[in-house]
Amino acid sequence: MDLKAYLEERRGLVNRALEAYLPKVRGPAFRLSRAMHYSLFVGGKRLRPILCLAAAEAVGGDAGEALPVACALEMIHTYSLIHDDLPAMDDDDLRRGQPTCHKEFDEATAILAGDGLLTEAFHTMAAAALRFEGREGVSLEVMRLVAAAAGYQGMVGGQMLDLLAEGRQVSLKELETIHRHKTGALLTAAVRAGALVGGGSRAEVTFLTGYGEKFGLTFQITDDLLDVEGEAAEMGKATGMDEKRQKATYPAVLGLEAAREWARRLVEEAITALESFQERAEPLRELARYLLVRRA
């Protein structure tokens, strides 16, 4: 398949839906709305929503029904980036080649923009659940798993562990725990949610969840590698920051070549998890392979 064309088509679909779910507003909320839109539409691969849509289709479902959840995942991801960039966290000036939200606006506005996106994500999923009569159980399960993946049991908890690990040596097991939560939880939830919305069987959801877990770890390893080997101009942000901040990373713990080899092995395992699926899962296979060659 032509992965580039597929990604462009899906990004367009997601962007149009995001514009509809989060229209710009006037009045007292104007500045906050601007800040939310600024970060949501400043760029981005839309990887989490694309994974969600691809998983729904892999089990024979309708991507359109998964679109509200897919967009909610992107809102949550964007909120996390806004907060990660703040001076109290990673203190970044650039995101996707543009000033971070707190640089474009101010710190207080950035905090509130993140809060607004997180809240709107659950409003989007709840509103969609009300439209799909007879699917209340699935909708509630999806919202529950997304909340767990985004909160202290997942992404937020992983961010806390990541901050606590700065400046000290960690074991490979501890590093994997950090990133299964910080990065992997929301990526896995995107795949699992898509499979659930798509009407996947218990076995299909289990296999796709395994794929999502391998995908999430691979994404983090390649992200760590890009911070060492990537080009700042391609990535839209400064490189070498993990070492400067004394972050716990896979290259730091394993070395560059061993980290690359582990990423390759995880991609193979992710693709193996899709063996029982037919050509409908080809986008998921190509997305896993893409992780090994991505430059941003």
C-alpha cells in the first residue's frame, strides 16, 4: 500500500472532524479557544487517531463510527504536549517547528488550554455515545479505557515516573515501566478503542491490544533515538535534550545499536500479532514498519 497517501488522506479526515468538534468561539472564551486551536492545528502526524481508525477497520468496522474517539485521543495527546512543554516540566520553546503554547500565549493560558482540550475530549466521546443507540456498553468501556490510559494509571503516571527518574540510573525494567505508561498507554488505548468501536471479537481485541503495546514501546525507542540522531529542522524541535536533562532513555540504558535492534524486534512482534487478520490490517502493519524509518 501507499502509506504516504494513506496517512495524508487520514490526516485530512481527522483534521476536518477536529474542526467540526472544536469550532472556534467568540466572546469570553475567545483567547482560550485560540490557544486550544493553535496547539491542536499547529501540525502533528495524527498517529493516535489514525491507529484508532485503522484498528476499527481491521475488525471490519466503520471508521466513521470511530472518528469521535479518534479525535478525542488527539485532543488528549495535544493537551499532554502543552503541559509537557511548560517550564515546570520540559521547558521547551518549540513544538513542531512553532513556538509552544506558553510561548505563543502565556503559561496560565497554556495550562487552561490543556485543561480545555482534555475536558472536551470526553465531551466529544459522550456526545457521540448518545447518538449511537444500543452501543452504550461499548461507549462506556471505551471512555473508561481512555480515561485510564490518560490518567495516573497511564500517561500522567508515566510522566511522573519520568520526572522522578531524571538524573539517576534506571534499570531496563524500570525504563519499560515508565514508557509503557507515559507513551505506550495512550497508543495502546487508541488501537484497543478502535477495535472495540469496530465491533471486534474478544480475540481480535486481544490481538490488537498486543499490537498496540509493541507499537507503543517501539515508538518511544525510536523517539529516543531521534533525539540523539535526528535533525532538529526535520523534527521541529531541539535535539539532544534528553541527555541535557539526564532523562532515562533507551539509548542511555542500552546503547544506540542495541536500542535499534530492540525496536526492530518489537516491530516484528507487533506484525506477528496481526497474523490472524487479512488485508484489512495492512495499514497497521505498514504503520509499525514506518516507525523504524521515521525522521520526525
